[in-house]
Amino acid sequence: MIYLEEQLQIIRALRGWVLPCCSVLLPIFIFLDSHTYYNMLIAFVWVGVSWRWGMRLGGLSLISHFINGQAKLFFAMPRPGYYDPTISSLHWESYGFPSGAAQTAMVLGFLLVYGWKSRWAWPCATLYVLIISASRVLLGVHFVVDLLGGWGLGVILGGLFVALIHPLESFASRKSGVLLSEVLAIAVLGLAILPAKISPLFIMAAVGSIGVFISTKYGLYLPIERRSVCRRTFHGLAAAGGVLLLSLMPDFFGYQSNVAAALIAIWITLLVSPFCKRLM
């Protein structure tokens, strides 16, 4: 680890100066790097923005997660808590470089700038990336160099998305009419993650792939052009709220996390759009 002691000093200084003032925000920072948050975001976009953007977000998030996991195994660089157990608010068993939170934040920033045609897109995306990334150092779970690695991979993935999404979707649309290539890509990547065991991510990828195929095949998704911004926001919040409730099931009702993952995938891709249609 280059400049190890210097980076540890940065973390200690940041925690000493900022942590007393931001301690009440720590649960929020932790939540913003959780699977529940990302699933809620996908559900909100699927219903509140468009099914196409929901599928793009879900597929790209899965690809980003897979690449980040492989990069962590390749570099095998410990987190700050390995060198100083007292420096971290959380303790993860996984490696630290590159930062998955910083990488995902950068990818989401690219999607926001690309999809939101507004002068506010760049400032909002930049602020989001900086807040999420800085929170990982504040929590003591990442070095600064971890953030740089995550940003680099996020820029590469975001750039590839911008360059390839329309050609790939046009090709898939001509061949299948339902963007089947993207659905199959999600399923294949799901199979590639942790092949030694059935993980919640595997379940969500597999079930979600089938759900996306059925939803696009039979037009179960919501037509955005018929809804006002307020109605779309309400539907998006209802979809995200359903994901939150399903995510709490393993803790309150004793369900296995794999079952909860399957139910979340079914809710997002198959159930929430017909549910919101009934509300309309």
C-alpha cells in the first residue's frame, strides 16, 4: 500500500474533524451503500421514470457489482481496519480496492447526466459522487486510493454505457423486439457471480431476468406519457416502499434472504406496474 501511514492519517483527521458533527448521518451513509437502497432505486426508476431506464439501471448495476468483485479479488488490498481496527465504524471481510460505493456512485452519476437533460444534472451528479465517496473514508472502510480506483472503473463503465447502449438496443430490438440480449446478459452475469452457492444476488438476477422478459413481452410496464410528474413520483415511491418492506422480511418474519430476493425481483418486474395501474 503506497503512502499507507499518510492515508491512515487522512482518515483519522477526517473522522476527528467531521465525525462528531455528522454522527447522526452515519446510518444514512451506511444505507446508501446497501443492496436495499439500490433495489429501491431500481424500483423507483422502473415505475417512476420508465421500464427501459429501470432495466438499464438494473443491468448496469449488476455488471458493475460483478466487475468490482473480481477487481477486489485481483488486487487483494486490505481495508483500513486491517491496519488499525479502531479506525473503522464498520468491519467488512471483503477487500477494499477499488471502492464499490465510489464506483457505483460514478456509474449512477453518468446515468443521471446522460438521462436527465438539465443544467442541474452535472452539479447533482458531482455532489452525489463526492458525498458517497467521502462517506466511505469517514466511515473508515476505504482509503483514498480505493476511491480513485472506484472512480476510474466507474468512468470506464459509464463511458462504455454511453457509447454502446443505443447500438446494442437497436440491434436487440431488430432481432427480438424485447431487448432480449440485455435480459440474457443479466442472467448470464447472475450465473457467473458466486457460482459455488446460490446467493441472493444470483436469485435476483435470474428471477429478474425472467420478469423483465415477461413484462416487456406482454406490455405489463406503465406508459410514462400518460402520467404527470406527481403521479410518477407517487408510483415510484410506492414501488420503493414495497422493496423496503420485502427487504425487512428476513429480519421480522424469518424468511431466508434468497426468498426475499426472489420476491423483490418479482415485485419490481412483474407486480408493481399492474399494482400502480390499479391505482390509476
